[in-house]
Amino acid sequence: MPTHNLPTYTYILAGGGMAGLSLAYYLNQSSIPFDSILIIDQAEKNTRDKTWCYWSDQLETFDSVVEHSWDQLWFHSFDNRSDKFSILPFSYRKIQSDSWYAFIQKELKQNPKIQFIQTKVLGFSYEGRFANVRTDAGEFTATEKIFDSISAFPCELDNPQHLKQHFVGITIEANFPIFDPEAAHLFDFRIAHTTACEFIYVLPTSDRIALFEHTYFSGQLKEKQHYLDQIKAYLFGAYGLGEDDYLILEEESGIIPMTMSDAEPQNLYTKIIQIGTSGGFVKSTTGYSFLRTQRKLKELVTNLEIRHLDVPVNETKPFKKWMDRVFLQVLIDQKIKGNRVFESLFQKNKPQLILRFLEEQTTMREDLKLMTSVPTLPFVQAALKIGLTKLPFPRK
Ligand SMILES: Cc1cc2nc3c(=O)[nH]c(=O)nc-3n(C[C@H](O)[C@H](O)[C@H](O)COP(=O)(O)OP(=O)(O)OC[C@H]3O[C@@H](n4cnc5c(N)ncnc54)[C@H](O)[C@@H]3O)c2cc1C
């Protein structure tokens, strides 16, 4: 035990958002022995601050909290071509953060060994075999590990070379039935008038209620009003809805890093382990991380259970990582509009294949097929630019 008398826990989770709470859930269900777990978050986690969507062709851990799901997706190209795809056996599922926080906290609070504290984390330190976390409410020690989901991931907000997925969304209720809740609109590129990759994303959950998000995959952030104006124009252009025709129920916004870290991968011998966005769990080319985080954390807990401590916490196959780097470079260079890449992918391949590809579940042969379905020149140029320092295969 530590020699000082700071409050001591087996595990400390610095950050009790999506990744922190998910990890607590899996630790609680596992056979890993612990005397106590402390979850630290500066915010009271009970708000609808996020909408999490994921696609899957299986039952997933938090499906019971899914608010709505779709097995059809619209894809709208810049040139006005619209396709509605069935994605069966996949479905696209939506979870509201407030329902998820309530569900998971109810589970965790049944175990008196799991404690929550609402305070700000100020920093971390090591003391012999133990790790400490400094907070506004004092210092705490972890005898096993600290899981950190609060540290910033290397992505500079004002650096145009650092891609971000940035968006503002509003959920509206129309005065009359107008939406089709059977199909979501994954990409509407009809609004992509700039060289940046931008689109509208629409999730209708009833014939009157839908979430509209104006999203960019780009390095340069915009003023909030810009996204809102774009959504208003879209509501009018695509649905004929003027401002008097609907009520804004909710608003959400996000800036998700679309960069890749060159840091050495962490393994489970590490005392302070970064998870979630901080740990690079976001798929850099899409900004999705909900399902990836669940898969990575389940694996992490299994590895802790069986004491496989030398495995990387966040492993990605080198070829997949290389493809992501090349695609990100294409988006940065803007020699081709980002929408053209997605349009080629969706027009020339089955959506199920693309969904598996985006989840890194395709074989190398399938990857090569997909690579040849997009305009090749900008990809070759991007690959050359990335150069030999980022080869897809580890150099011996
Ligand atoms: C609006 C929005 C919508 C998204 N939609 C999707 C989606 O549809 N599908 C998908 O796959 N991904 C989505 N994402 C991306 C990703 O899934 C989320 O960002 C997810 O919440 C990341 O989990 P996390 O635990 O890393 O971060 P968070 O859930 O943000 O958790 C981090 C926690 O740390 C706390 N914290 C931060 N600093 C401190 C500090 N100093 N002290 C104490 N606590 C601190 C915060 O309060 C927060 O609770 C979305 C992101 C946003 C922002």
C-alpha cells in the first residue's frame, strides 16, 4: 500500500463520460478483483449533450437504450443523385446520451465499491508503484491503474492541417407530418458548394421530429451561426420548412479530432492509460467512436482478466492505419472534393461492404477493391506525400 494517507482506490477513472463509464461497466461485470473504483468527472452526467449512432449487424451491449434504429439509409450526391439503400443485416442505431448515462449510472450505483465524485482533474503523478490524480477536491491514489479520458488528443483547433469533424445540430419538431422515420440520411452532399468536405446529416425519429446536423471534415472551424444558417437554408430548400413551421427542441455541437497520433501504443503495464478520445479510439476518417470504444474496452478488460498485459490498448492493423492516413491527406489537400470520394464509394460498392470497411472489418482484398473504386490520382499523390516514413507495414 502507499505510504501516505491519501484516499486510495484500486482503479480511478479520470473522466466519467462515454469511455470512462463504459469501462466502469465492463470492470463491474468482469471477474477482475477490486476493492474500490472512483469515477471523477467535473460535470453532472445527466444531460442530452450527445447523440451517439453506430451501425452493427449484431446485438450490442447498449442496444436496450437505443431510441431509434434504421435499416435504410439515404445517400445524396452533390449532382442531385439520391439513393436509398437497405443496409440489412446491419442497422443504424441511435442512443441519446441522457438515457445512456441514466442506464449505466443505475447499474454502477448498485455496487457500493464504485464511487463517483464531481470535481475537476488538475493533473497526474507517479509515486513509486502507484499513480495519483490531483483534483479540486484533493488528491487520490490508484493502487492498480488510472484510466484517463480527459487529456487532450493531439489535434490543434486552429491548425488547418489538423482535420476535425465539426458540426452543429438541431432537433426540430415540425408543425405537420413531413419526415420518413424509416430511413436516415447519412450524407447529403447537395449542399457541398465549397472545396471542404461538408454535408447535412438527418436522423428522423418520427414523422415530425428529426435531428439535422451540418458537418464538416475540415481543418477550419466556423462560427456557430454559420452551421445554423446552413441548416435553416436546408430545411427550407429540401423540405420547404420556414422558421414558423417548426420548433427547435434541442441543439448539439461537436469538434472531433480526425488526426492520428504517432505516440507509442500503450500496453496494460502502463499505470496511467488513456482511453476514449484521449486514447485515440476515434476512427480518424469518420469521427465515429461509440462502438469502437465498446469493442476496445471489452478487449482491454478481457486482457486484464487473463493478465495479457503486453498487448497494445488501441491496436489498428498497419495497413488500415496507412489507408486512413492517405485519406486524411486527401481531405487536407482538397485536390478533389471529399464528397467525390464518398460518392464513388457508395455508387460503386454495396453499402454493407462500406460499413464493414469503415469498421475495419474488411479483408485486404476487399480494401483493395474499395481503393480502386475511388478517383485514384489524388490518393496516389497523397500517398507519395505521406512518403516512406509512414509505410503501411512495419519496417524490420
Ligand atoms: C455532439 C457529439 C456527437 C457525437 N456523435 C457520435 C456518434 O453519433 N457516433 C459515434 O461513434 N461517435 C460520436 N461522437 C464522438 C464520440 O463518441 C464522443 O465524443 C464520446 O463522448 C467520446 O467519449 P469520451 O469518453 O472520450 O469523451 P466524453 O464522453 O466527452 O467524456 C470525457 C469526460 O471527461 C470530463 N472531463 C473533461 N475534462 C475534465 C477535467 N479536467 N476534470 C474532470 N472531468 C473532465 C468531461 O466532463 C466528460 O464527461 C460524438 C461526439 C459529440 C461531441
